[in-house]
Amino acid sequence: MYTSVLCLCVILLHVWRCQSSICMSWKLQDNQLRITCTIDKIVLDVKLYDPFGVEVAYCLIPFPRTTCLSTNNNSTVIQDLHSGETVYITKSTTTNDHNGIWSCVHGKDNSKVNILVSDNSVYELLPRVTFNGQRYVQKHTQMTLLCTTNTDPIDPLATFYVDNKMYTTLHRNTSGCFSSFGATECNTDSCQCFPNGRSYILHYSSMVDSGTLAFRCSMDFKNVGSVSDCIFVSVVDITGPLISASETFPLTAGTVVDLTCTSTSRESVLEISMNCLATSTQSSHSSHDSIKNETTYVASLSKLVTSKDNGKTCYCKIVSKRLQISETIILQIIRAPIIHLQTQFVCNSSESAVLSCNLSGELSTFGFSGWIHSSGGTLLRQLDGNISGKTSLLEIKNCSFDDRGDYLCSAWNEDYTDVFLQNATTSLFVAGPPEIIETDIIIGDIATLSVQFFSPVKPNQPKWYVKNKIVTHSKLYNQSLSKEVIATTIYGRIKTIHGYVAKLRMPTNSADTIYCTVVLENEFGTTMSAFNLNNDSAVFHIRSIIWILIATFIFLITVVVITVFIWRRKNGFHERSSPTAVYFGAPQIDNNVNIYSETMSNYDEIDDGDLFPVNAGLREHSSPRTIETMGNYEEIDDGNLFPENQDDNHTIEKNGDEDEMQDLYIDIEIE
């Protein structure tokens, strides 16, 4: 007895932590109202309540056996643990007793259903809704659910519920089939409506890893109301199977390919098998990941594929207690050449290296397309190899830093009308001492000597010599070595590489001649570079550079100013001076006009005699005198300057007094 009680407590503790799926449906059959409460796992007591909230049926915990009771003499309760159904059957003929919302409770889970039956239809053969679908599905996969009825509903629509929550309504009209989920039109991948309006298909994608989903489909009928049916779908935590190949598809005829099928599971124990090209294999091994709490099952085989195997199918199947899943792969095989090329070649500095590229496979008409030398994705050069049969040899003489990088061998094979190309890449490693790329000297109060170099392996600390004596790192001789990206030229292409920069900073006197040497070393050898701090052909003093920059700046400013001035003069952009007045004094009594000072050289001076001739008769026979200037001026008549009759503006008035006169002003505007 104590053992039974202990087991019961353990079961109750286990099921109390679990959540079950529950669903309700109803139908009229054989003049009886049948209300069904379906539970995926019945482990607790089950209670049914009528629309008034009164408990009408009760089933005890099914341990050690099922026991159900009904509070109504005209009703019975039956329970089937295998199907998970608890059915309440009543013979009541009064609609007021059963119309309304009924509920079913299992532990903390509950479900409700609305029942509506008219008095005229209680004993008729009424509509029936049938819901079908997979009972077990793999996690994160799509399932297909079919809801049908044996008669026409009021409207051609069906409502789908997931875990007692409305998911979508499928509705058919003259325009097509539509889903309320996202307000979109159905397609073959999401949902379908049959032309008769009685059948509907829903494609549902499960986002849970495991557990049980409760689905219910409901339709409305005349005189009956809503009739529904439900199913439970168990989601199994299985991933796969997945088939992978050691080579990239399409496969090349004549190669050996490893095919592997894998699958993982957290709960189920799997059996995995594989069949390919008349070869079968069972699960070869399994491994458990304690962190993810999952087990991986593997089946693999190796096959030599030929062109005859093209289009054949390989199978992989996993079997669990609840589910069986298969996966297939179709082989794609071409008659491309198989290139045999070792992954890396090594060449000692200043020695020669030979790169060999060999072909095999189902060859008919084949050839090589040459070699391509690149470095870091940058094309450097194209080379021709020495071809002999199925082999292409590329000889590199006197290996240097420029020869390092990747070398691609390309070959082709013609198969009827198809030409298949194949490429393979190798690398060349040049084993040699550090190679100097550039040196530099900056002299001021502090001299900075620097050298940029490349080393195929990590170099040792550089050694600096000043006047043939080695110096160590100190405040007086500051030394540094850094790894930097430097630019260099390789076969005419400017390329950046990862190199090193070594520097020495030390005080210097420009009057002294200082010779310095740096020794660069790695495991393959040593390289040296000398510096002469007073070599004028290679060194510029900082002060000299500054003076050169200042002189260059002044020169550029002068050129700009002169250019702007000439351009403005050429295009007429010169300033106009303000009009300048030139004043002439009025003539004395003896009519001798004073000569004025002329302001512009383009005008002739006016002679007094011409203005006031001595012989008046001569003026009568003389022609008007013209003064020619640079501009367009009219001829000036002497008589017009001083007419006998007084002008309004330019006149000399004589009032009998020869000492009195007015000054005559003639304004000449000079531009």
C-alpha cells in the first residue's frame, strides 16, 4: 500500500509540472447529444461543467483504473485513456438544458465549446465535422491539416483554433480562397478551399521544439450552430536527416566521395541508415552533447563515382518510436579533369623551384590554360608552363621576394559538346633573409634612420651599428621595430603587404660624418643596410627643406598675383578714374592767351596765335584748324571758340574797363 501511495505521489508531482493539451467538440448521434473532451495525456481528474457552471460529470485520476461519475440520471460518462477522450452522453430533450457554453477541466488546463441545438433538430441526423492531420511531426516543419463536413455550412468558411486560440478563418467566395491571418489570399503553400465549400486545408508551420499542439476546426450550420472536431499533434525534437558530401557538387568522375548522413534528437532514440550506389550502411556511431542535451546519430559511406552514376539517388532514413523521416540526394557527376597539385611549394632564396600540375580522370580531349600568379587576390602575371602529356611544369629561377604568392593551374576537358574547366591553386613560400624595401633618413637636432623590410617569418630584433660599434636601446639611441602595412611594387603592380619598420633615433652634429649600419636577421639569413648621415645626394636637412618650402610658397603667391593682374588688364577690368577738370585762365586785355599745362600727352598744345591771330584779315581766309586726338572728337573752329557775338556760356564782357574781365573755364574730362 505504501508503495502505491509513493508511486502515486511521484506521478502527481511529475504531471503537475507538465502542461497538457485539451480540446472539446460535440455532435448529435442516435437521438443523443455527445460532448467529447479530448486530452493528449490523461493523468489527472477530468471535470465537465454545463452552461450554468454546474459540474455534471467527474472522472477520477486514472490510477490504478478509470472511474467516472455523472450527476444526472439521464446521462453517462465514458473515458478512453488510449484515445484520450472523455465523452459525456445525455438523453435530455430540453434545449434549455444543453444550449450554451460547456467547459472541460483537466488540472490547470481547460477548454470550452458553444452548443446550440433547436427543438426541431434534436433527433435528426445532423452535420458532422471531421478534422484530420499528422499525429507526429518533426520540429520546425510544416504540417497539413484537413477539415471537412458532410453537408453545406451556413457560409463557406471554416475557423481553425490552435491551443484553444483562434488562429485563422478560411473563407471561399467568387474571387477565390482567403485567410484572415494576414488578410491574404491563399496559395498552395499556405491554405486551400475546395469548390464545394465543405473542405478546407491549412498548412501550419510549427515553431516549437517539442510538445503537443491542440488543433480544432469549427463550422456553423443551420439549426445546429457551431460544430467542431479536434486533433492533437505531437512535435518531436528531431533535426535531420541531412546528407552531406566531402566534395562540392557537381562531382567529378573518377573521384572518391564521402557521403555522410546525420540527425540529432533530445528525447527519441534513433536508428539511422543510408543507401547509395548499391551500398547500405547503418548508424556508425553516435555522440551526446551534455550542454545541448542532444544526441547526434551518424551514418556514412565512401564511393568512387563515375560518369555512369550521374543522376542516381542516395537515401538516408531515420526511425524513432513515433516518427520515420527520409532524405534523398541526387548525384551530379561531370567529366571534368581531376587536378593533382600539392598545396604548397618551398623555394630557397636565389634558387630555382618547379611547380608540377598533373591531370587524371575520364579524359578525352584535354589541355592546360596556363598558370596565373597572384598575391592577396591581386593578379601579378600570367605564365606558360612546360606541358608534357597530362603534366604542366612551371619553373621559377632564382626565387625572390616577388615570386611568393599563389599560383593557379587551369585545365579543361571536352566531353562531346560540353567543355569542363577545372582549377587548382598552390602557394609558393620563399625561404630567405629579410628583404629591404626602402630606407629613409631625416636629420635635424635628432637624426631618424628607418628601414622598411619584408620577412617571410618573424625577424629577430635588428642590430644597429654607429661608427662600426653596436649600440643598444637607450635614451641616447632609441630603437623600435613595428609590424606595419607597407607599399611596394611587385612585377609592375603596386601592392600593400604586411612588413616591418625598424627605426633608430639619435642626436647628431651636421658637421660630423657618421656612418651607421643596420643588420636584419631571421632564421633563413641576414641582410645589411648602411647609412651615411652627411651624404648630400641622399639626405636633406630639415632647415633646408623648410627654406625650400617657404621660397616655393612665396613664388607661387607672386605668380598668382601677376597672373590675376594681367588677366584683369587683358579683359578690361581696370578702374576708371574720376573726371579731372582742367582750368584755363581767361586771356588778358592784349589777347595773349596763357599756355596751360596739358595733362595728357595724346593732345597737341593750342598756340595763342591760332586762337587770336594778329592779322584779322588772315582769319577770314584761313581754314578751320583741326586738333586731332586719340578719341573721336569734332573739329574745333577758331571762330567758334571766341565768336564775335557773345555766347551764353563762354563770353568775355568788356564794360569799358580793360582791367575787369571774367575768367573763362573750360572743363576737359579725361578718362
